[in-house]
Amino acid sequence: MLTEQDCTVVELPKVDTRLITPKAPAIARVVGNLPCTYGKSNSWVRNVAIDVSATALAGKIRIGQAFGIIPPGTDEDGKPHKVRLYSIASPDAGEDGRGNILCTPVKRTIAEFDPEIGGNRRAHRGMFMGACSNYLCNLSVGDEVLVTGPAGKRFLLPADAERHDYVFIATGTGIAPYRGMVLQLLKGPAGPTRRDIWLLAGAPYTSDLLYHELFLEIEREFDNFHYLQAVSREPHAPGELRGIYVDRLLVSHLERLGPVLERPSTLLYLCGIAGMQFSIYRRLALLGLLDGYAVPKSDICVTSPADWTSTQMRRGLRATARCMIEVY
Ligand SMILES: Cc1cc2nc3c(=O)[nH]c(=O)nc-3n(C[C@H](O)[C@H](O)[C@H](O)COP(=O)(O)OP(=O)(O)OC[C@H]3O[C@@H](n4cnc5c(N)ncnc54)[C@H](O)[C@@H]3O)c2cc1C
């Protein structure tokens, strides 16, 4: 029988990577392209489904991994566009049950043009349109697309999923891998897990919560799946002026989340915008719950967690085997 201690040893499955390299990308085909925001949203995110059956990715991608897309054309310096990575949002068996159709939520990157960032630094006016995200969002069913991958060896479900409980924390498109993980754990071939799964999703507006209806539906179906949302730019509750960021959910649901996070069997996954791991680290440390997920590398402990800066945390904390991080 496993001891509590054994649960802290996290065995990850062996996965394939770089079966298709950017030097020799493979041709796949778009089979779906629909919005995956909640109602009318100002940030356009589309769930793009791609048939990879004619490529080496077929049946080889594990949930938590990403695949690469190479947009056509050249960048501002006239060089061919580089590969961009997109997290797989499908379970291991894909959308079709055989690992042939993979989906990912693609957020259109749109910004005001900044000539300082542009390759040749010409003065531009108008909007900067991200090359790959807008290309992908504009594709139609039947269009060909160049793919590479898989990428990623660590942001994975453990080899023996039944040994662990799960706290998944996301901002924005960081929710992508959790769609697949939740489907894998609750609707996968091994049957529904009885372990606890908590999904904490952060977005600026309610309409930006991705796959929101799907998660609400799964929450109604499985009493061990808990789905919490943090909306930052809408009042959090009647009478309040502000919204909340995702780390605040750890406080507002401490009574139930605290004991889950204290279990040695629990794995913590953080996915989304670069830097989000630091607000979670800080919050966990303030709640006395960081042990087991990150360990100090330097003298960070002499400072109060409330004063920890991102730079200090980047240098001073190391994620343990129970903490998986994918930020971009
Ligand atoms: C592991 C991993 C997983 C990922 N998963 C997802 C996912 O599931 N979904 C998703 O949508 N994305 C995901 N991404 C991000 C994705 O790879 C791309 O970075 C993203 O789609 C933007 O690519 P793009 O080609 O549209 O933008 P790019 O053309 O590469 O532009 C990128 C950034 O540069 C800025 N920029 C560049 N030049 C200028 C300029 N001249 N003026 C102003 N701004 C400029 C843009 O504002 C933009 O923020 C992931 C990344 C990683 C590393």
C-alpha cells in the first residue's frame, strides 16, 4: 500500500517530442474553427481543430503537450516565419477517439503597432496583427496547415493518475491543457477518477472564460470536479467595484481548497500568462501552503512573502515535482 510519502514521488509518462521538426513540417488539415469564448467577447479566441492523421503526430500527442504551427510568408525582416506553439486542448485520444483530431484555443494577438518591437524598426501606424494567431483564426475547414511537434515533457498528467488529486490554475488560453486533462480524468478510457479536481480559471471578463459551458456541465455531472472563476475587470460581488485575480480564489475558497493543497498527493498545475506563477507562489506562501510545491534556492525566506518580488521568486524558488508550470 502506498504511503503519504510515496505520493510526493511523481512519475510522469514517457512522451514523444520533436517527431516533426520545423525543418520538415508536415501538412495537416483544419476540420473545425469556432469561437470558444462565452457569448460576445472583445477578445477573439477560436477553438481550432486540426486533423493530423496524415502526420507523425497522429496518436502520439499526450495531453499537456503542445504542437507547432508555421504560418506562411515572411516576417518584417524578410525571413520565413518561425514556428509558434499551441497547447493541445484535447484528451490523449484527441477529439475523435483515435488521436487524429487535436484542438487548441487560439487567441488573436492584436496590438497597437510599436515600431521599436518591429524587425526593421520602420515607423508604422495602425494595428499590429500577430502573424500566426490571426492566420490560424482565419483558416477555414479544409485548409492545409503546417505542423510540428510534439513539444513538452513535463507539463503532463502523472503516469498513475489515480494516485493524485489535482489543482489546475489558468489564466486566459492557459486553460487549454486543462480541457484535455479534465476530459481525460473524468471521461477517459480508465473511467472517471474519484480523486479531487479543482479548476481555477482567470479571465478579464466573464465573456472571456474559455470552454466555460463545458466546464459548468462537467461540474454538474461529477461531484469531485470543482470549477471556480476569477474575473478581474468586473465587480466581483454586488456592491464591490473591482474584480479579482485568480490567486484570490485560494483565499475565498480556503476552507475547502486548503486541505486539498495540504495533501501530499496533490499536484499543482499553473498555465497561462508569463509571471502568473509568482502571484500564486506569493499567495500560497502567505497562506502557509507553498511547502511541497516550491522550495527556496536562496535566502528568499528572510523576506516576508508579502514583499517578494517576481525577480526574487524567479531566482529564489524552485518548483518541486508536484508543481507543473507552463507559462508563455
Ligand atoms: C508552450 C506554449 C503554449 C502556447 N499555447 C497557446 C495557446 O493554447 N493558445 C494561444 O493563443 N497561444 C498560445 N501560445 C502563444 C503562441 O505560441 C503565440 O505566441 C501567440 O499566438 C502569438 O503569436 P503570433 O504569431 O500571432 O504573434 P507574433 O507575430 O509572434 O507577435 C507576438 C507578440 O509580439 C508583439 N509584437 C511583435 N512585433 C510587434 C510590433 N511591431 N508592434 C507591436 N507589437 C509587436 C505582439 O504584440 C505580440 O504580443 C503558446 C505558447 C507557448 C510557448
